[in-house]
Amino acid sequence: MKERGCRLCALERGVWEMLEVMIENFWTIFMQGVTTTLPLALVSFSLALVIAILSALARYAKIPVLTQLIRLYVWLIRGTPLLVQLMIGFYGVSSLGYRVNPWAAAIVVFALNEGAYCSETMRGALESVPAGQLEAGYCVGMNYMQIMWHIVLPQAMRTALPSLMNSLISMVKDTSLASGITVTEMLYRSQRIAGKNYKFMAMYCLVAIVYLMFCTVLTFAQGIVEKRLGRYGVDKG
């Protein structure tokens, strides 16, 4: 009983020490997320969305050579791990004699990776728009680009929004992989701190909590946007 009591006391002390470390470093990790992780995710996702829309529009228009190149791009990205892509984009390119900024490498790789996945989402959304919408646009005197911009793309974006928001949330979590190419985001910063205080469990739990906070806020925002779009669709219907 005495031995069991000592173990419980040691466990309790360990838990309290872990909580103290988490509280002490919370603001540091949180601000690292606000100043590095979120900007990295948002900038990368914005570029990925541009890539996805352009790729989906090209495939929707069935442009022969371009369609095949986009299919090859999507196949390569979807068939290789994101971490390997980051290593190639930073260490691989650097080994060829080019100096690569880790931030720039992370943004490019994240944008290309997410762009491939989102392009499939956008392609499906574009194809879900009834063909009669195109015919109706031509009947009122619009050209192809006007029809796509004013009629087809807005409807496709509303259909694709839930999947795109899920992709953004996934990208926020995937930014932790950028620590592998020396980008000083939350995980990298927590590892540096843990290397000094040797409280790895506490620091990793803290990073998980901050990521959970960010993703919860994004999920809440997703619900609000979807609700408003749904209401807009009903009113317009």
C-alpha cells in the first residue's frame, strides 16, 4: 500500500509539473501559431485554391494537352507523401546548388499538394452544375467565360465549400510537417523548448491543444458560412 501510495504521489506530481510547463509556454506556442502556422496555411491554401480552380476549369473545358498535363500533376501529387514532397522541395532542390528559403519551399509544396486535391473537388462541383445552365447563358448573349464566371463557378463554389473548408482545416494540421524543413512553426518551436526543459510530453500535448483550438474555430466558421449559404439558396429558390 505504501509503495502504491508513493506511485500515486509521483504520478500526481508529474501531472502538475506537466500542467505548469503547458501553462508557462502556452502563450509562446499560441503566438507562434498565430504568426507562423496560420499565415502559412492561409497563404498556401489561397494559392492552392487558385491552382484548383484553374485546373478544374481546364479539365471542364476538355482542353486536350492541358487536361493530360493536369491529370499527370494530380497523379504525381496524390501518389506521393506530403513529407517526401517537402523534402524534395527543400533539401532536394538545395542539393542541386540552389538556395531555397524554407518558408517559400513550404508554401509552394503545400499549395501544389492541396491544389491537386482541391482540383478534384472543384472538378466534381463544376460537373454537378446542370448543362442547361450553359445553354441558358448562351441564350441571353453571354460568352463562355462570362457564363463560367457569373453562372457556373458561383454554383460550383457553393457545392464545393464544405470539402474546401475541410481541406483548409487539414492543411492547418499538415503545417506541422514544415518543421521537417526547419520552418519555425508551432511543432518546431515546441521541440526547441522541449530540448531545453526535457518535458516532451507536456510540449506535444500543448501543441495538440493549440491545433485543436485553431481547428475548432475554423470548424465553427465553416458551420456559419454553410448555414448562410444554405439560407441564401433557399431564399433564391
